Amino acid sequence: MKFLTAVTTAVALSFTAQTAAASAGCDEGEIVIKFAHVTNTDKHPKGIAASLLQERVNTEMDGKACMEVYPNSTLYDDNKVLEAMLQGDVQLAAPSLSKFEKFTKKFRLFDLPFMFKSMDAVDAYQASEAGQALLDSMQKRGLQGLAFWHNGLKQLSANKPLIHPSDANGLKFRVQSSDVLVAQMEAIGASPQKMAFSEVYGALQQGVVDGQENTWSNIYGKKFYEVQDGVTETNHGIIDYLVVTNVDWLESLDADVRDQ
């Protein structure tokens, strides 16, 4: 675990570096590590980080292990990847913290509006003893957290100006699969619609939903600005990810591979 945790943490600090190819071309005899995620590889912090992690693993563990990265929900989306991981079909993923609701309620605190004043505050909590304990909070359910990865603070977008909370009244907003986020939208009179990230652009374009909440990188990377009239900078919440793996798979690795 020490190796993977160290690598994921280092890669998370290197978002601006060049990305590696998504397909690794693994050699016979190498341990194949499939990493599935839902974003692009060149405009999104998670996608860039995953590609950089792939590059490090394939360079430093050449002959022992080989990582293949599957971006843009090409293998699994965040709603299916954790079940696929428990079945052994994928070894690494980095879902939004909201996606762990069915495994533990402890990550709900990250969905609370205005819980953190800044990303520095998020860093401080995640580095604390309580924050680090969350990495082990799903072991009994078969999942091991390795590292937190940042996206950023959330903004609101819609096809009408959002100046006051009452401006959201009656609008349909896409939210992640989090009961906390549902309650947040209901509190301002909006109608929350749980929806996969890969479906949001089409839903906005077709008018299935009127707005959404997301980080600047998600709004830019998925081009939501093409189908929304405006964005209100609210910084009302965060989107972060947890790099996670299967407990049994991690423990099945030889010690020299796990601790390299």
C-alpha cells in the first residue's frame, strides 16, 4: 500500500505535466492494473493525474506491473466501477466522494454546503488524523482508500441568472447520487435530479435539467458552457475524489510489488 499511496499523492501534485497514452500495451507476465474513470485525459485534473500515475507505474515497475487507463467512462462509469472493482474487473478508480454513499456515510461531510472555506481547509482536514482514518473506513466492505485527489470548489450554472437563492426555485438541477446534495437543492426550492456525470451535457442540451453544480474544471472540460447561459461563482461546496482499490487484490500482491 505504501507504494501506491506514495505514487498517487505525488501524482496529484503534478497536474500540469504531460499526459501519457491511455493504453499501456502490457507485456505477458506483468500484473495488469486497470484504472477506470469518467473524465477526459487532458483538460481535467483527475484525467491528467491518472495518466501521470500510469506513466510512473509503467516506467518504475516495468516488467512487474502494467497500468491501463480507461477514461471518459469507456470501461465503467462511477455508478458501476465500484461493483466492478469488488468483482475483480478493475483494480483502481477515483470516484467522487459522493459515490461512496452506499458503502459508508462518513464521506457525507464533504457534500455539506459551505463546510470548507477554501481548498486549504480541505487539505488540512484530509491530512489530519480524522481525515486519514477515512481511507480505511470501507475495509469491511472490501474497499481500501489510497489517497485523496482534488478537483475544486463548486459553482452553479443555469439558463437564468442565479443571484439569490430564490432564483433557483422551481428549476431542475442535476446532482450526484448524494442525499445531502438532494437536500441542499430542496432547501433552495429547486428540484434535484440524480444523474451520472456522463449524461449531464445531453440533459442540459435537451432541457431535461435546467442547471447543475460543478467545479470550473468540470464545466470547462465537459463544455457545459455551450449549453448553459451563465455560471454563478458560489464556491458553496467541493468535489474531491478518493483513489480506491480492492482490499483482497491489494493484499494478494507480493510484498515487493506492494511496497516498491
